[in-house]
Amino acid sequence: MEPTRDYPLFGGAFSATLPPGAIDISDLRPVPDNQEVFCHRVTDQSLIVELLELQAHVRGEAAARYHFEDVGGVQEARAVQVDAVQPILLESLALRGCCEEAWVLSGKQQVAKECQQVRTGGMRCPGGVKGVALGD
């Protein structure tokens, strides 16, 4: 079995530990500059790390939920499910002094992949998505 690996994100600004079998989508197609996208060939799940613009009208846990639901809306998700939202201790962040609070949200969105239809004529939807929201 392939071991987990640390993968540099956004030009090495920080890194993430990826599971065995994770594929960097930017090796296959263009990905926006504010995203890092990975998929897993066996589970058909995607991991999207996205840098988000601060929204002053929402703070804390509500900010993490806002961004997750906003991404679901933009991607025309058929279902958006938040499993957990937890604060991150600022001392544990490598980017010290950059923000007053940090949150991690774990959830799932059913989003049709680009140009991928199953034989029944419906769209094939991937599994889970995880994101991180940092706030000023």
C-alpha cells in the first residue's frame, strides 16, 4: 500500500497530507489559481482546498458554513451536508499571526463531474469534499 504523503499547496505556501492514491487534478486539466484539487481513483472522491475571500458579514463557524454552502451553490450541488465544524487552535497554524480565528469544516457535496454521465443518462456524482476557512 502506498503511504500518505505531504504535498505542497499553492507553490509551497503550506502543505497537506494526502491519502494513498490521491491524484493532482492540475496534472490533468486547468484548475483555478485559488484552488488545489485532488481526486481518488478508487473511491471517486475529491478533495478541494480553496483560498477564499473574507466575507465581513459572517464570522466564526458561520463563515465556514457560508463558504462551504456558497461553493455548493456555484457548483450546482444536488446535496450539501455539513458533518462537523471545529475551531483550529491558532498555535497549531504554520501561518502564525495571519488571522484571529481558523475553522475546519468537513462535509459532503454531490456535484456532477465535468462531462461525466453514467449509462442511465443521469450524472455521476463524486463523494466528499473538505475545506478550511480562515478568518480575520
